[in-house]
Amino acid sequence: MIEEIASAGLPVDEELSIKKNRMQPLHVTGKEKRFSLVTGIHGDELEGQYVCYELLRRIKEDKEHLKGIVDVYPAMNPLGIDSITRGIPLFDLDMNRIFPGNREGSMAEFLAAEIIEDLKGSDLCMDVHASNIFLKEISQIRINEVSKDTLLPMAKRANVDYIWIHSASTVLESTLAYSLNSIGTPTLVWEMGVGMRITKEYGDQMVDGIFVLLKDLGIWDGEVIEPKTPIISTDGNVHFLNAAVSGIFLPCVPHWNDVKRGEHIGDIVDPLTGSVSQRIYSPCNGLVFTLREYPVVDEGSLLGRILER
């Protein structure tokens, strides 16, 4: 059942409309638990589009196993998705920096407030993100350490490769996940892949994990997989690789690969002179879980992240 959860007028008699698809059992008692899948807050992050499709497809194939409510929100920032723009195009604004919103504020703040109102009360919300166009990420869940006691047991069941517990100081209070967690709606942030692309294997892995969580919640009673056992770390286990110079980054290790301390990770080269401007080496023994996908870099650009093992 397609429902409009928020709308706002646009120039030239057009309208911005945010919609969800609600899947529910044939006979609703009013006591069903609810799972919400959210994606498309950033218009250049498309991994979640496949996840929405695949989740709905599998549910429709075996609808008799659905015992609760599943709400799917594919496009929280429909203008951004239509224009392949990370933020809200009319406002040049990151939508994930304006929650919980304000019904009396600007159009963007009004829409954010309506989104929060519709999502609150979910027994679990999954906020799906891809990386940006510059970086490729493994399938991971990120949790604010303030909420870890509530969220970590669910995250462990999500069939994810890695759970990153962020310190409270690095988590912005204006995000959707923080706003929902602060009002008692458990929300996990799932990050995977690369911007403007769909990585089908990551999407399938995520949908498998969602069904595990649905079964744990009593929303689904069909067969599910045995989820992966994830790596779990805090900020202290993560090393950042940054460019010291501008140029073209050429990695020499694959993404999602173990490396040793001092191992050659890649080079920043100068196409004009044919020389290597900076060689990048691993600061520790660990796992490359973020690797730069877009080759052009400036001084300070993030090249990768290594999880110390």
C-alpha cells in the first residue's frame, strides 16, 4: 500500500512528495510490530534503492510469512535522487543535518519533522547509506556509543561484516538516526558500497540480514539464514590514511584486504612530471575497510581506513 507521508509545493505548479510502501498481514490486529527501512536521504547514494526493491520482492513472493508491518521509504530526498545531488537541490543542504526538523520552519525542516513523525514508534528502523562517490565501504553498521546497549545486540544479528561504535563526540545530533534513537525508536545506520552505484552482493547480504531481524522481532516466520559474526570495534581501532599532497591516487591493495604494518598501500602520482609524489604505507596490521574509489585527491583527502587487528 503506497502512502504519501509528506509533501510540499514547488515552483511551476510542481510538488515534492515523499512516499512509503507499507506491507502488512492480511488480517491486522493493531498489535503488530513495525520495521521501517529508510534510504535516499542523500541523493547520490543509490545502494538502498536495490535493497528496497529486493526486500519488497521477497516479501511479496512469500506474503503468508509476514506477521507484522514493514514500511519501506525508498526516497527521503526525491529531488536529490532525481538530480543525482547529495543534498536537497533547491537549498544546497544536507538533509541529514536538519533532523528532527521543525513544522514551522523552512520546507526542508518541515519535511524532516514529518519524516520523524511517521517513523517514530517503529520497533526497529534501518537507515541505509552508501558512501560518497570518492570512497568504497564494506558492509557495516555504525552505532553511537550512547545507544550501543540497545543497538549492538540487534546489529550483531544483521549479517553485517563490521560494526563500528563511534564515540558520542563524532556523532552529529542533527542526523535522522540520532534524532530517532533519542526519542526511543531504535535506529541502525547501515553503510556500504560507493556513491552513484549499486553493489548487488552487498544489497543481497543486507536483505538477508533484515529478514533475520524481522524474524527476531516476530514480523516474519519464514526461513532465514544464519547471520555472519561481525567484527566489532571502536574509534580507537581505526586508522585514517590521508593525502599529504595533491595528485592521482593509485592503490596497490584491494578493498576488504588484510595488510601488514609498513605494507605499501598505494601512491599519489604527478601525471605532469611522471613522478611519485607520496607513497602510502600501512600504519598497522589490519584490514582495509575503506578505500578511495575516485583517483583525484587534494592535500588532506581521505584515501582509506584500516581497522587494526
